[in-house]
Amino acid sequence: MPELDPMLPAPALFGEIDPPQRLLMGPGPVNAHPRVLRAMSADLLGQFDPEMTGYMNQVMALYRPVFGTANAWTMLIDGTARAAIEASLVSLVVPGDTVLVINFGRFGLLLQEILGRIGARIVTVDAPWGEVVPMAAIAEAIAAYGPKVVACVHGDTSTTMAQPLEGLGELCRAAGALAYVDATATLGGMEIAADRWGVDVVTGGLQKCLGGPSGSAPITISDRAAEHIFARRHVEQGIRRDDIVDGAGVRIGSNYFDLAMIMDYWSEKRLNHHTEATSMLYAARECARVALGEGLAARFARHAASGRAMTAGLRAMGLTVFGDDAHRMTNVTGVYIPAGIDGERVRTMMREHFEIEIGSAFGPLQGKIWRLGAMGYNAMRHKVLITLGALEACLAAEGFVLPLGAAVPAALAAWVA
Ligand SMILES: Cc1ncc(COP(=O)(O)O)c(C=O)c1O
């Protein structure tokens, strides 16, 4: 038996994982549904075990209604939401392609960052943070630039705005463009209608409205986009097979995020690409089962009630809610930090006194707003009320003069409105 080097310090064991019971009321991640946590503790299977491939097929079926689609290619990308974004863009876009980004916040900038690395020619149609881009401006930009792909975020958590997407697909199809949508922050909480919107690729994450942990990213791909992706198929050397033929297109610039190979893995071909993240697949499967069991319409209504209640409670405290009221995401609300109040001190007090996490902000909004989320398992009346009560107490302790006791009744009234 090899001995441990006696010159090295004895390894520390630290403690068993025993995190505090925080209530995560920021822009995500949020607390996972207990059923999802239980599913993750189930025993592991080999990746080609018929039980496992059966679960994979179930996941495909479960996520179709979640995405509002009949797309056969509906599955998971192993990794956080950003993994599915990157897989989509690197598989759709060839260096030099023109891509139009509908840009209204940090995650529109992320799309540009990823596209920049791919070598796309990036053009944008922009709105200031706190607003969305009018469909007429998108139509004009498509006509002006003739993009190969139009890429957009649905709900941008950095600004709390939800971009209307009705009609986007029609515009793209008329112009011969493919449409990509990042629905990480809204999937399972606001309606995602991939087929009705006519968009080609939509991606999500579990850690927001689906009430799971981060680390698995659902994706749906239209047949049109699939054709385009398979035209770029170049199966890696060690797993080539006679029944899987390469395409004539440019090889996808990433192995891990090569959608052609990932799709062959999820198909009955079961190409041995990566080792599917079994526990995350269990989590994703249970997230969808919880969402569909509740009913999507009921779930969207619960998120809408949470957003209404949060907004009403914040306003009743005398605070100013950030952004355009008409395009607010239902699951995350931005609110200005009042003058003279140290936003980080309040967040620390919320965490230390109440075990509640609320979010700070990025870029031009950093230090200016907090972001309060109520999504997935946390889009519940009592969690919204507890958060508002705690925030009121923290603000009062910091010397902010506010009508004590007003927020909770206002939120209760708005919940049922
Ligand atoms: C709209 C949006 N897109 C993408 C991401 C990135 O997700 P992840 O951190 O899981 O990669 C986030 C995370 O906050 C998000 O809100």
C-alpha cells in the first residue's frame, strides 16, 4: 500500500455538508422542490441501461409541453444554462455568419460574448436596461442585416424584463433566419410557446422557475434547425460508426457542445458521446413532473400572483420598482435601493437575521437596485410575505422611514387580485 507522504500536512476532513436553511428569494438559484432533491438521491444506472435510456426518452416527452412544442429533439444538455446557450450558438453559427442579437440586458451581452468567440458577425437591436425591444424594431433590423440567426433572451434577470416573442418566428422564417431563445429564467414560470412563436431553438435551466438545482439545461430544437445541425455532423474518431454519416457543413467548433453528436446520443442511435449526468437527469425529470402535475396554467398563475404581490408589497413600503411595468417578468422584481441606504448591509441583515437571500445587480444597475425573486418552489404566498416583512424590518432598522405594517396586507390583497 503506498503511504501518504509524511511531509504533507494531514488532510482536513472538514464537516459533513450541512448548509443553513436559507430562503433563496433572489434572481435564482432558488430552493429546490423536495421531490427533486429526493429524486437526485436515487441510485445510479449505466448510461446505456434500458432503464436509463427509458428515463431519457421520458425526459424528452416531459419537456415538450414545458417548452410548448412538438419538437422531437427536446432533451438535456449537461451543464448549467449557459452550456445549452453555448451548445446552441456554436452548433447553429459558423464563423463569419451574421447574427442579430436582441439586446436589453446582461444576458443579451452574454449572447454577444459567446458569439464573439465563435467568430460571428454580430449586429444588435437594443433597448435600454429596464425596457424591451419593440417587434417593429426587430423587423427593421432583420430587414436591414439579413441575419442567418436571430438570438434573444426571453426573461433577462439582470433587468427583470420579459421580451415579447409573439411573431418573432414568422419574421425570421420570412427572412430565412433561424431563431434562438434563452428562456433560462422563465421556463416553467412564464409561458414558453416555442411552436406558436415559431422559434427554432429554446434553452432553459432548472434553477429558476423549474425549482431544481443548476447543472442541467433543457433544450428544444426544431426540425429545421436539426437539419442545419446535422449538416455539420462530424463524429469524433474513436466513436465513428457506419450508420452515422458526416455532413458536408463546417465542423462544429466544440466537441462537448456539439449538438449533432449530443442528438445522436439522445436518439435511438445512442452514440457514445458524453456520460449523461444521471442524478441531474433524475432532477430534470422530476422538475418537469412537478410542473406538469401542477398544470402549466396554474403554475404560470402562481408565478404571476407572486410577482404581483411582491411588487405591491414593495410599493406599499414606499419603494420604487425598477423598469417598465408592462413587460415585467412575473418571477423576479427589481427595486431601487432607497437613497441613504447601504444595499449590501441590508442584504447581509436579511441573510443573518432572517436567513433570506435577496439579489444584488450587475453592470449599470449594480448598487442601484435589489432583485427579489419568487419562483419555482419559492413562488408561494407565505414566502413572499415573509420576505416583505423581513425587508421592512431591515429597512426600518437602517433608519428608512416607511409605513410600518403596510407591505404584507398590500401583498396579500394583490395575491388574489
Ligand atoms: C436569462 C439567463 N440566461 C442565462 C443564465 C446563465 O445561467 P447559468 O448560470 O445556469 O449558466 C442566467 C442565470 O442567471 C439567466 O438569468
